[in-house]
Amino acid sequence: MSERRAAWLAIAAWLAIGAAPAAAPDAEALMAQVYAQDRSRDATLAASFTVYDAAGHATVRKFLYRRLRSGASVSERLTFTEPAEVRGVELLSVGGAAPAARQYIYLPAQQRTRPLAPQQRSAAFLGTDFTFEDIHAHALGDFRYRLLGPGEPLDGHRTWLLEATPAAGADTQYSRMEISVAGDAPVILRERLYAADAAPVRVLTATRLVRASGIWGARRLDMATPAGRTHTVLAIDSVRFDGGLPASLFDPRALPDPVAASVTGKD
């Protein structure tokens, strides 16, 4: 193959990635596909946060994440397993549309479970770039969506760029979001999260897309705080769907969980 033809094929491949999908989708329908594609009842993830400070120093915290879906309601439980100083700290998010959704935190040093006050939802979650609100999945109806047009290629995927603004009564710190959805898979690849400022307060980037048990998902999420020049990488090591998690596991009275460290996921 000539160098000229090889160069042309490389350019053609790049253009194929960068070109917009043929037909512009309805924004609400596109986000509905993102939410609807995961039909599993429950999931168990073994994962970690790697927190990078402004100087590039890293701190790793491992955790177990469990999720239960009941209709449109999603409950989540995150339990830290390593290192020793955070082992046993738990965050429980009880499902329900805002303002019914509730969050509880268990701190081993205090040996007590306390509800999270609404104003704490915008606070950093245990020193990461994620906030308490970011840890709990939003419901589809928490926002209204508008298509802005074709987005830039991300991680080798064509994208659509959407704007999301809070629906009436939504409990969120964000005034709007710019969401990039893959054109070839129902997955969000990037979210620019805005408060009152013109610049985003946080930027979430998803990479390493994997389809497991028919469900698309990213195995690496990077949440950056541009103003502080910090970022946190959430890396998923293993996933198990529909393992039969009991609903009682997501009752605040079930905190703490002494056996969480022994529970693992499965790819």
C-alpha cells in the first residue's frame, strides 16, 4: 500500500469517527435510552477512588458499591474497604424521586448512622472530587433535555451534545449540564456540570466502555474540578448483575455492614 493511500485511509477513518450520526435524535428519547438500557434488578461493583491533589499526589480508596432497582426507584450503598482509616465508612442513598430521596452516612469512629442534611449534598464526598449528590444517580425526570447538536468525538466514539436543566422541584446543586452521549451506544461519555458560574464546576469523563450481560457501561470515570486543579478517578474492577441482593440491605437500620469487605463482584 502506498504512503499516500495509507494517509488517506487514516484521514477517512478519522472523519468517520468525527462525523455526526445521520439523523438527529430527540433529546428526551436519547436520554431515556441511556436510562432504560440497564434493566438489571441489582448490581455489585468492586471499585476504587484515586484522588489526585493539585500537585499530582495520589491517594487510593477501595470500596464496594451495591445498587437495587425497584421500578423507577434506585437505592445505592457504598462501603469503603481500604485503607484502614476509611474502612467501614458507608453511604446509603435510599431511592425515590426528589425530594423523597434520602442519604445516610455511617462513620465507624462515631458508631452511629446519621441522615445527610440537604445542604450537604453539594459537599465533597470524603475528600474526592465527587459530591454526595454525584454519588446518587439522578432520575430521568429530574432534568429537561435539549439537543445542542453533534458533539466532538470522545474515546473513539461519535457523540451528541445535550443540555440538561433542572425540572421543577428537582433537588440539585447544578443549574445546568452539558451531556455528551455516544452515538453508537446508550452511554454518557462526558458531563460538564455548572452551578451559577459560566465555567463548569466539575467535568466528568467516562472511558473504557464495556458491554457486560447486555449492559453498556464505562469502567473508568474521571471527575475533575478545574478551579482546584484536582481530579478523582473512579475505576471499576469487577461487576456482577442480578446477584439477588436483598432489599433489607438498603434499609438505614442495616448500617453498618461488617461483612462488606468479603463481598466481591464478578465480570
